[in-house]
Amino acid sequence: MIFLKAFIVGGLLCVIAQLLMDLTSHKVTPAHVLVGFVTGGVILSALGLYQPLVNWAGAGATVPLSGFGHLLAQGAIGGVKEKGVLGAFSGGVAATAAGITAAVVFGYLAALAFRPKG
């Protein structure tokens, strides 16, 4: 059942992003969606609204960009509790270090394996 929940929530987040790009009067680009979803994840996490979604949908809520924002916010909150105000800056980076590293490594491997057209 957890797979179905993850698929539905992750799919709905993708549908929202696609609808924003296709149906808005302003030309919303993927960069706008990236910033909006990460910021939205931070805001929802700070308000305590994103964690219940993560608990219910698992990877369907953590894998999309809003999940990255949630992880940043939780890391910053944890850093503040641990190290004070300066922990707000280091906590988010520490919490997301594995994801950032994986994105860089797999991006590099994909660049080596495939030839870009351009």
C-alpha cells in the first residue's frame, strides 16, 4: 500500500508542476517550479504541515523537490537546536549533503555515458 501512496502523492506533485507550466498566463519555467517547490517545502515544513505527508506517503513526499525543501528546513531547525543561530546555516547543508553528493556524482556519470546534443 505504501507504494501506491507514494505513487499518488509524487504523481500529484508532478501534475501540479506541469499544470503550473502549461496553464498559467505567465510563462512558468522548470526553474520557477524548482524554486517554488523547494520554498514551498521549507514553508510547509516550518509550519509542521509537511511531516504528516512524509509519514503518510513516504518517498512520494520526500523524493520530489518539495521534499528537498523539507529536508533543508528540518536540518536548519536541528542545527539551531544543536549549535544556536549559526547552526541554521550549517544544519541544512549537513542534512542534504548525501542527496547533493548523489546528484553531482550521478550527473557526472550520466555526462560521461551520454553525448549531449547541442
